[in-house]
Amino acid sequence: MADIEEHTAAPLIDFPCDFPIKVMGETQDAFAETIIALIQTIVPAFNAAHIEMRASSGGKYISLTCTVHVVSQAQLDDIYRLLSAHPLVKFAL
């Protein structure tokens, strides 16, 4: 029988790293503060200085690019799950 060589895929992301997460939702006064608080439950050091904010051309939607320092794929997955489950969030990419 021939030996079967096992290949493990190289990780797509090298941890720890600063990872940009785009979060979109309808424009509301508390949107950015809510997103910051959600991310801080997993990454307590995250703050508003790590956010870039853009409004849609019509002003109905807002997009935040949150650059989060993550240490593992599991931590990143937890952030995405938390954001995606929140009612104010339309998309998290």
C-alpha cells in the first residue's frame, strides 16, 4: 500500500493580527456605541479610535470598519457571531 501523505492547509490568517471587520446597519444614534460595546465583550481593549465610519449616499445606512486586534480564529469567529446576531446589524463582513 502506498503511503498517503497528509497535507494540512496553511492558515489563511496569521494570528495575532489587526483584522478589519465591516459592520453595516441602519443609521441610528447608538449604532457605533452598540458595536463598540459588543466587540469589547470579547476584546476589552477595543475602542472608537479603531473605527472608520461611512454613511450611505442616501443616509439610511451606516458602515463601520472596525479594526480589531484578534489572537485566534476562535476569537474572530466569536466576534462575527455576536455582531451578526444583533438586531441593529444588517451585515458583518
